[in-house]
Amino acid sequence: MAKKINIRPTTGVYATYKNIRYEPWTAIAEFVDNATQSYYDHVEELERTKDWKNLRIEIQYKKDSYGNYELTICDNAFGMNFKDFQRAIILDSKPQIATRSEFGMGLKTSACWFGNNWSVETVELNSGKKFFAQVDVESLSKTKDEEIEFTETECDLHEHGTTIHIWNLNRSLAGRQIQKTKDQLRGIYRRDLQSEKIKISYNDEYLTYETPEIYKEALPGGNFKEWKEPLDFDIFDERKQKYHVTGFMALLETGSTYGAGFTLLRRGRVIIGGYENCYRPKDVFSSSNTYVYQRLFGELNLDNFPVTQTKDSFDWYNNGLEESLINKLVEVTKDYKRKASEYNNTNKKNQGNPVNIGIDNKTLSDFSNAGVIQNVNVNPVENDSSQAEERTQISFASESKDNSLFPDIEEIPIIGNENTKISFDISGRKYILNYSIKKDDSESKWLVVSPQKDNKDALEFDVDWNIAHPFFKHYFENQEIFDSMKKFVFALVLSEIEATYTSSNDKKIEPWDIREKMNETLKAVIRS
């Protein structure tokens, strides 16, 4: 016979939770938090049970027999007694001890966010009692019923665990969002997964987390120094309340705009970072084109820091707590920032095969042989930041990993001078190009041509080619292809200038003029 639970306040509130600020992974994480905390609270009892191997949390997002998607989260944790079961369903019913399950809202808000219908079935180890309740959010919002029916049935004493089933979904998972959800979950629960005592699967695929490789500096005598150091310090907010921070900082073996930064954890689970969007305050990490931004990383345990209700950020903006943390990180990371700036590792798959970015006589030989340009003179220009034949690095970063048009970050060893003055003649006209190769900002324009007005003896232009633009990444994988790209860019610049100064007296050109000049130039070069 069905019994009832009083769920005051008004049940109409349940319907509002579908509008809460969640991402699929943060919503699913609420269920995983409950399961993992149940395990940690009763680990000794669970490990004494027959055939116990590990905690298993199975996430299933599949179609039902009618072709509609439904979400199920099943675990073999300790399970809930009646009080816990009641608290899981009733609004604003917090656990007695704040752990990963802190606000007493996670199961309800996440289930309502995902779907209009959901159920909870649970049995506590050695209780022999299984509880089941089903919630119809739309019906509750209309009837304002203050009670929900539940059932209590007898079961085997050895049964334990909880199953959440959600259907009639408000939102779906599709395409890249599915992979991102899996990646985020593996990042959030990295500590649990690394322990191998907890298994989390998504549609029968077990999630794993791989620890990034730490830089080991070669020392005299064949020894190595691993650039990893523990952190343990206290900070204070504006009210002089103390907060304890532990963890570590380290340097990545291979720089990564995507993978560097601090991962911020609380009570063993990630709040910020984990898989992407790690914590990188500018005062610590500088800008995205620096080695510090690409190599400094670590984990910070902020167990007594306040978090937002959805547990995807810290609630530290109005009490000076974050500023205090940043100031301390600036202090403790000084040596690592210095080392990151000095350390110039190259991508292993490109070591020994650097790409020459310089514009030299070889680059322009086809144009000269074809008679497109005459009296060519190429002069590399040295500057403080780059020397000819100096090996350096370039990083290509995609701000959003979901955008497949942009490649993942990859470090390419390059050589060659970045600044070159090229002078030549075309039909008796003298030209000077101040050719500058930019490699620090993937967001800047890929090509800029600017006329100089001070030179009365020649037509002079500043040419900035931004090879950090994500489009050019694949051309670095082959020197021959990149050499062709250098010629193509030069031909485009030449065609733009020639179209401007030969098409009309007022220097106004038609849209097709540059294309026609480009056709002529490329044909001449190919025939030479």
C-alpha cells in the first residue's frame, strides 16, 4: 500500500528548477556527489560485504521503447534509510553534516532540471527495506499537492544502492555535448577515478583520468629534478576568517594552453577546472602567449571555501577571499614562473625538424626568375626578441575545444628571422616591404598591409603576417607546404599593392582587380 510524504513548501517550486543555471555535467554531478559521499561515509561497512570490489556509478542516457530519451543514474553505494530518502525528496532539507552533499537540494534540482518526471529507488545495506517514489513535476505545479506517494517493500538484506530515473526530458544531450559531458565528469572526479576504488561509466564506457606529464629537468651527473612542489598555506578574507589551502604546483613537460592552470577542488571533487577552463588569474599566469600560461599547473584543495549552490564556482567575490588567494599564489609561484619562462621545450614529434619561417632569397626566387620583380634585395632585420636561426616556439590555441574548425594547441619548433626588409623593382617602380612575422596572438588579423608615406624614393609598406592565426597550424607540419604558403602570401601582398597603384589614378580598385593581378602573378611564377 502506498504511503505519503509531506513535501511542503508549495510544490509549484519544483517546476521552476528546470530554469536553474546548470550544465549537463554539473547536474549529473549532483547525483554522483550523493553516491560518492554515501560510499565515503560507509566505506568500511561496504568493503566488508561479500564480493565487494568498488563503488560503481552507472550513467545511462538512452532511448526507451518509444524512442524517447531517458536518463538513469544507478549506484551500489550504501543506500538511504527512510529519513535520508525523505530528505532527498523534500525541498530545503539539508543533511546534518555538510559534505559533498551540502545544500540538500542537488537531487531535486538536477532531476527537475533534466526532466518533468523522475523517480528515486533506494535500499540501505542490511535494512531489507526498499523505498520508491515518483515525481510528476507538471502535475505538482498544477495541483499544488503537498504530498507525494511512496512505496516500501521488503528485499534481501544484502541489497544496497540507489537508482534515479528521469524521463519526459526538458533537454537532451547530443553531438559534442555528450563527449564534453564525459570529459567534464572525468575531470571533476579525477581523484575518485585515480583511486581505482570508484568506477564511473557513461553508457557502459568507463571514464578514466590521465595525469599530465611533469617536466623533469636534466641536471649534471645524469640526475633529474622534477618540477613539482607541495603547497600548504593559510589566507584570510576581509573579516579575518582563516582559510586553509593545500595541494601542489608543477610545470608541464609539454606546454599546453588547454591543459595548464590550477584545478580547484573542494572535499575531493573539482569545482573549477579539471578538464578545461582551469583557474588562471592574470596576475599569476600573465597572457595566453606566455610560457607561464602554457606550463604552470597544479591542484589546490579549498575544502573550507564557500561554493555556489550548483557547485561550479566559489562564492568568494564579496569578501576579498579570491584576491587574498591570488596574492598568495603570486608569491609562492615566483620560482616556477621564472622556470616556465626559461624552459623552451619543443613538441617531441617535431624535435629535430624545425620549420623555417624566414622570408629569404629562396622564397622570392620564383618571382625573380619569372620577371615579376627585379633587383631583389632581402635584408633580415634583427631585434631584441628574435635572432636569425634562433629556435623559439609558437602556440596555437582554440578558445573553445568544441569548435572543430580550430585545432588543439600544438607547439611547433621554428627557426628563421621574423623581420625582413625586401626591396625590389616592378616596371621601373621601386618597392620596399617591411615584412614582419607575428606569432604571439591567435586572435589578431592574419594579414595587414599598411603604406608608409615618408619615403619619397620608393613605395614602402609594412606587412604584418600573423602566423599564430589558427588557420596556419597545419601548414607547419611540412616545410615544403609552408614554403609555398610564404610565396602565396607574398603574391597576395604584391597583387594588392599592384592593383592599387596601376588600376586607376585615384587608387580606387574594383573587387576583382586583386584577383586578376593574383592570377597573373601566380601563372608567371608557375611557368618560370
